[in-house]
Amino acid sequence: MFKRLSKYINILIKTKKTTIKDIANVLNISAAAVSKALHNDSRISEKTKIAVREVAEKLNYQRNHLASALRSGKSYLVGVIVPRTNSSFFSSVIQNIEEVLNKKGYNIIITQSNESYKKECDSIDTLLFTQVDGIIASMANETVDLSFYEKIKSKGIPLILFDRGENDLNVDYVGIDDYASSHLIVKHLAEQGCKRIAHIGGYKRTRIFNNRIRGYIDALKEHNLPLEEELLIECNLTIEDGRKYMLQLINLQDKPDAVYVAGDYAALGALQILKENTIKVPNEIALVGFGNEPFTAMVTPTISSINQHSEEIGKQAAERFLFYQNEKNIKQNLNKIILNAELIIRDSSKLT
């Protein structure tokens, strides 16, 4: 019996690309049962699932997601769009999205925009062509026109935004309280005795950075601290931006005694400039970043930063997608999940 099956399998491998029907013929079960087994359907026994997976592996079976999606209306693929993958925050979010979705039989397709609006639009078109069952995204810094995201909604595909997103889209969103985060940072610096606090932030056209800027401005007012145009800077928050604008700040006639940077990579660049110019941190200028990247606990001095709860954001974003799959309810209800801000205080801002 097993010799006959083995011979049949060898013939199939040599002659053509394997299909679900071929697996079904080997096991003498229906193609529908094979399909359900490959998608980890609970109605199929574990014994059958193991047998299907073993035969599929021997036959070098490659699932044709596009054909499957066209036949069944379901691809078991979810698109994930991030600004970049070389960030601990985004890689952690991706990992947690994948862990949750894999348990339910879904795989993810990861694309990165590199903060480019055009690349983001191309990614959306590619994911839609691939017939993904949903898209989980964090927008690029350049994105202002939301028409491509509206295209996702118009096709009835669940769209969940995380970290960066726009309220105008009326879709689910998962992130931290950016406004409250700025309040925490300014409060901490004020309590350390800082009187002139600068902010190197992202562009206010992006909701999260707008919220961080608003939080910074309102917190300054609450603590009776000066708000001056030269102390508020908008940029892409790269390491190079951190270096450039920290140099600009320390060359002011009345330089700040603290700088709140809305991204850890830019905060790292800012720290480099302070050290290169032999400015003592935090005694002369205190520094706080945002994101709690691993390197913030490794550099000297260690950098105070906001913990963005990447693990929880990834899990919650995946769960929101699964909610729409389980409920069969594509009409989204604008469920916003806002996680509490948490400031990790380290050496770069400890003055007292």
C-alpha cells in the first residue's frame, strides 16, 4: 500500500504542479476536506490534518492563494503595511500580529513604505490584487491623501490602523495616548527643574505627531513654561534629523535646558551631537526620546523614553481583524483602542 502511494507521489512530483485534488486522491478523501485541513479548520480531525500536511510536503504542494481567493472569496492572507521594518517597535508589532493570526490559519504579507506615499499606494494596490482578507497598516509620514485607504474600505475589506492613522477614515485604530505621553514628558522635565524645554517632533499633518505637539504645548502652559517658535521643530525624526536640529538648538543664543524628541532614532542623533560638543547630559541639557527602542537602555547615558506597548498593539490589531472575520460583519464601527502612556525614566533626564 505505502509502496504504491510512494510510487504515485513520485510520478506526480515529476509530471506536474501539485493541486489539492492530487492530495485528495492520495489520501482518498475529498478536495474540500484537504482544503479545510490546510486551513486548520476545526471541523477536520487532527489525524487528517497531519496526513494532509505530510502528503502536501512530499508533493511539494504550493498553495495558489490568488486562485483560492477567487474560488472561495477567502485567501487567509492579511497585508501589513509599516513605515519601516528596521525599528524594534514595528518589528515587534509585526511579530505579535503574526503570532495571533497564525493560530487562526492566516499568514501575513509585510510591505514597508519607507515613509513614501507612492510606495504605500503601490503596496495597497499589490495587496488588493493578491486578494488579502484584510489590511493592518501604519501610515507613512508623507501620506496626506487618503484616497488609497478609502479604496480598501470601498472593497469591503477590513482596515485596521495602528500607531499612525487618520480619524477621517472612520476605521478601527490601536495605539497609545500620544497627547498624554507629551504631558508625562514635560511634567517629568519640569519636576527636574528644567525651564526651557524644546521639542523635536514629527510633522503635525500626521495625527500622532500633531497630538504629541499639542500635548507638549498644553503641558508647557500648565507648568508656566515658555513656548517659543525656535524651540518647536518638525522633521522626519531620522538620526540625521536629530543631529541637525540638536546642533541648531545648541547654537541658539538662549539654548534649551531640555529637549523632548518624538522618536528614539532622532534622540540618538541628538545625543551624539551633545556628546560631540561636550555638553553634559542631563546636567546642561536633559534628553527624552519616544519609542523605547532597545538601544535607549544601552547607550551612555541611557535615554529616557516612552514605552509604546508594541506587543499589545500588535495583538489588539490582529484581534480587531479577527473580529470582523468571525462576525462576518464588514461594516466597521470605528473601534478605537488607546493604551495608557508609560514613561521609562533613565539617566538622560535624571537631574534630582
